[in-house]
Amino acid sequence: MIGYLGVDVGSVSTNLVVIDEETNVVSYIYRRTMGDPIHAVQNGLRELKELLPAEIVINGAGTTGSARYLSGVVVGADIVKNEITAHAVAASHVAPDVQTVLEIGGQDSKIIILREGVAVDFAMNTVCAAGTGSFLDHQAERIGIPIEEFGNYALKSQNPAQIAGRCTVFAESDMIHKQQMGYHVEDIIYGLCQSLVRNYLNNVAKGKELMSPIIFQGGVAANLGIKKAFEETLGMEIMIPKHYSVMGAIGAALLAKEKAGNKIESSFKGFSTSDIDFKTSSFHCKGCSNNCEIVKIEVDGEVLARWGGRCGKWEIEQT
Amino acid sequence: MKITFPHMGTLDIILSDLFTRLDVDFVLPPKTTTKAINLGVKYAPEFACFPLKVTIGNLIEGLEAGADAVVMVGGIGPCRFGFYAEIQNKILHDMGYDFEMITLEPPMADIKDFARKCKKIASKKTLWQILQAVRIVWKKAVAIDEVEREVLKRRAFEKNSRDTTVAHKKGLAVLKEAITPYEIKEAREKALSLINEVEKDLRRCPLKIGIVGEFYALLEPYVNFDIEEYLGQKGIYLERAVYLTDWMGPSKKNSVMGIDSDELAKAAKPYLSHFVGGEGQTTVGHIVKFAEEGFDGVIQLLPFTCMPEIIAKSVLPKICKELDIPVLTLIIDEQTGRAGVITRLEAFIDLLWNRRKKKLSAVGC
């Protein structure tokens, strides 16, 4: 059986997906990055191997996410792509007529506008991460509700509370204040969802024409409260794809498949790469006053990759 | 009196040359690096625009190196830039530096004041001598910009990454040494031929992107993450809206970019019908022009809190829709991470390629 691997290493989660020749998802892993992308990928590969049929042959591998270059070196990727393109590719694959993609992840949120299957515009949060997964995580923990239950609580709300959503710090103070005033917890949670949606639409989606069909993906799409708040605010139906949490990885796998074409030669290092000891180190270049921090990735003394400089003199990238 | 001044792109080459000719004692601050930025961020107000922070950093380094006078340019438009010199003067004096601030306001505002200050800077020369020196150095400045314009266009075709950058550096070194008008002309030819000689792959059909926005963000490569070099190495043909001499030049005619300001204002009119300070209106005009010339996309660069560019940004959705041209806006300040900029640029390049492929397949290519 032939498969294509997609790896998406973000700030919060590390996702791995294998799709088959018919682009069906064979199996996937969604796990926390825990600030250690190399081990997250290695452990993810190990877990993924357990789930996959024994006879699988990986014919192409793609990486995406903020650690795409690093994870590209670790897995031996055939293609390294930014997460905006990867998400657009995955969304237009599951819904070819999609015109708007809302994506909210751990620390970033983006919007992609597509027309007739081609991305024509996009935006990503710049100055503020209010309303992304990390904040919701933090609030769920503070209130003492498992993050998985957060959305269900929101749906129970009858009179949502007004929560200041422009800044996460003020949103938190406002939530505490509302708790102390005696508001129901579900009203506070749904109020939070509404304010986060307002924030997203006023910042990330500012000036964009949101047209149906709309797809909502990324880890935060698990939160039904946010979905409902989007639908209420926009007055439009929102679709959540089956594999909403790993769409970036699916996009990377699709791109790897496209790149592979009929060729069978993949630079994928195999699942045993999880046993390799990748060493990373860094130093400050003294070549000029820029003082760039150069990062080096080595295996058994052999330098696999080096980057971080502004002038390019240290740069080595295998992929 | 020992003069220092802030950096902005190739301004250091031009002013060093001018001051040397005029027998002015000056000290060049170290090139803008993280150190200058950190110094500026520490002493400038948090919500000041980014160029103010960086230039304060430059000036601190210049004063530390022994300068006791600062030359800055002023301004009379609604953009906060016109007030930079005043703020810098106050902040640096509050920090305890003893120096004199010489602010050159636009000559059309007060020609006598301008002449007096020029005379003050170059006290050993007559006004006539100053004028002669400026005329020659101006030729060099235009030559430097013209060479840069070619670099932006040709880097997309280089066979070996960084060859054009190396040729550009060599060309600038040649131009730096030129003294007489004849030598400047020769050096310009030499620099252009160095860039021409870089091994190229002319079969490429590169994406064409126009770069617009606030002049400092455009002209200072360190603050814009060397965006032009990055894009050029990704095989993208670039044209930039503003060059140093276009910005400093007294006339409406932008000799390097090649479009004069009346034409830009006319192009911008359906979207932004009046001057809003800084490059706000010309940015809009340039986007319209780039769209008309069939560019694949435009990148707008602005420092965080830049008012004129925010106004330009607010009319972008309409321009993009009516003229069918994608525009990527990048907002820069000390909080901006290079990784985030690269992610957006990569995605923008993918978007433009996919659009082009689709357009080609629509006409049956």
C-alpha cells in the first residue's frame, strides 16, 4: 500500500497524517508539541507507525507549520510548505467549491479567501494572538472545565455575557469580574466565544469578503461555541471538515503526493528516524555587527542543516 | 563641530561623500543592527513609529562615537516624520547628551533658513561651493539608485544565488570612490556592467511584484528583513515605488522610479483623492500603476502605527477587487518576527503562482 506523509508542527500541536493514493486519510496523530518539535515529530512517527498497516510504503513526505524547516530535516521531507498554502490546499480538496477558510490554531489565526479553487487573498493575525487556542486552553483550565467540554458549555448559554475581547488579558479580567458578579459559567463561556469571533472578524478578517461556502478548521474548530458564534454573527452556515484539527498536515501530504507524481524516489527517512539522535546547537556569528544567531542540526557529527543568518553564508538546507 | 546623522539605506554613502567634499567633520554611526534598534526602543515612546526608534538608536551610537551635532531633515506634512527631529532632540538631551540639533526643513518652506543651516554645517565653504558639491553628489546618488533598480529587476534571473548581491556590493564600492562627474559616469557604467555580467537564466518567466509603502521601511533593508533580496532569490522580478533620490528630490518628477507625482495622484484619485501625508496617496497611485502594467502582485510595507499608510491600506480592498491585483500588507516594528514575515511571503508567492497558472490555463496555454 502506498501512502503520503504530512507533518504539521505548530506552536501548540504536532500533527501527522498519512493519506493513500485516493487521498483518503489512513490514520493521523494529533499531539502536543510541548516546546520540543524534534521529539514531538519523532514520537509522533512512532505512534503513527503503530496505527498504520504494516505493508505501507511512504512515497512522499511534506512538512508545514512554524517548525516546517526543522521537521523537514527530521523526516526527510520532499516538500516544505508554509501553513497558509497547506491549509488552503487541504480545504479546497475536501470542499472544491469553498470560498472562505477560517483557521484558528494554537497561536495564530488566519483567513484564506478562495475563488474557483485558487487562493486569492489571505491574512494572518499580526499584532495579537487574542482568541487563539492557547488562550481558550488557559481559560478552560482556570475555570476548571476540560477544554473538550468548553464548547458544550457554550451551547447551553441562554443569556451570553458581554466579554471584552480585544485583549486576552482584559478578557480574562472581564471574565473574572463577571464570575464574581455571579453570572452563569456557560453564559461567560459563550460570551467569550462571541467576543473572540468579533475580534477575529474585526482584525484578521477586516476588509475581506466572506462568501459561502465557509470552512472552519484548526484545533479551535473543536469548540462548538465558536462555530455557533461565527454562524450567528455572519448569518451563514459554517462547515467543519471531518479532520479539522489536522488539515495543515493533510495539506502537506497532498502537496507531497502532487510533488511525487509518478516518481517513487522519496527522501523520507523512514519511521526509524524516531531513533536518531538529532543534536541542535547554536552560536553567534561574529562576522559583522548583526550578531546573527546561527542554529545547527547535526547527527553523529554530520551537519544536516544550518540557518538563522541574514547574509546566507552559513545556510545549509537539505530539503 | 562633529556631525552625525541616522542611517537610511544608502544615505550614508551619499552624505559621507558630500561632507568629505565640504570639509565637514563627521562621524558615521555603525550600520543599523539589532543593537541600534534595542537602544532606540529603550528610549523612544512605545507608540512612536518604528523609524523614530531606529534613528534614535543610530544617533545614540553616533553621539557615543564622539559627535556633538546631529543633522536631521524636517517636514511640514501631516505625517509624524516632520516632528522626529524635535522629539530626538528632546529625548537625547534628556538622556544627557550635549549636542546641537540642526534640522533641515524643506527649502520651499523657508529658503533663507535652509541656506543658513547649510552654511552652518559646511562652515568652511561658501553657499556656491556647497551648491556645486550637492550637484555632483546628487549625480552619484541617482547613479546608486539606478544601479539598485537594475539589481531588483535582474536578481530574479541569476543562476547562482547571491551573485547579484555580490556584484551590487562591488558596484557600490566602485561608485563610492568616484569623485568627478566623469568618474561618476564611468563608475555607473562599471557597476551596471558588473550586474549585467552575472550569469543569468533568461528563459525564466518570473513573477512580477511591485513594492510600495512608507519610504523608510522600503529603503532600510535591515528593518524590512532584506525583503528585496529574499524575494529576488526566490526568482521574483521587483520594482520599487520609492528610491532615495525620488524621495529627497525637490521636483515632482521621480527620475529613478519614472513616474511623476502628478501622474500618481491622478492614478490614485478614484480611491484616495487628496494628500494624506507621507506616501499614503502615492502608495495608492503606485498600486494602480502596477496593476495597469500587469504586475502579478504588490507588497505594501509600513511601520506599525504609520498613519498615511494605514489610510492607504483602508482603500486596498476596493483597489484589489476592481483592478484584480493581490496586495500583501506587511506591518513592521521591533516586535515583528522574521519567521512570520517569511511565512506570509511564501504564501503570497504560492498564491501568485497559482493565480498565474489559472490565468494561463484559462487562455489555453
